[in-house]
Amino acid sequence: MTTKVITEVFCSLQIDGLHNWPECPFEEMKILRDLHRHMFHIKAYKQVTHSDRDVEFIMLKHRISKWLRENYWSNELNSHVLGRMSCEALAELLHKEFDLSACQVDEDGENGSFTRWEDV
């Protein structure tokens, strides 16, 4: 029997951010329509081709942190401003920018999403 091995490295980071869901259809959750703050916990996975660290995960973390700060930081609000971006949308954005194989994003370490991309 042949076993296919897929190895991924990951990095974890947290950013404070503001976002909202203006179109939230749930009255019970109408607070989500207004701008509100979370600590976004991000776990970014990247596939590697060998076991000698062809992607350095600390450097990946630094690149992601820097890119988010350069593109979403507001000095006025002293936070990342993500607009109407959901956890799923943030994961997709990071996937496209950093060619991630998977990404987990949660709010305040409690609820969130996990997305994996596979070539078919």
C-alpha cells in the first residue's frame, strides 16, 4: 500500500480589528450591523514539499502581519479596519495573497471558520 504524505507548516497570529455585517438578516444579532471590535485569531497553513522547512513559519507570520497592517491599519481608530469582511472572507483574502493551503480565522478565540483549498 502506498501512502501519500502531505506536510503543511502553520503560523498563528492575532490582530485587533473592527468589522460589521450591515446586511445581517437576524434581528437577534442586529448588533453585527454596527462596527464592532474583535481579536481575530488567524492560523495560516502552507503546504511544503520537504521536511527541511522550505517555508519558514516565523517569516510567514511576519509577512502576513506586515501585509495586514499595511493594508488595513487605521491610525485614527488604532485598529485594523476590515469593513464588512467575515472570518471566511479574511481567510480567502489571505489564501489569495499568500498561497495558503488552509486558513482558520476566529473571533476572540471562540467562533470562526476553517477553510481548506485543494487542487482538483
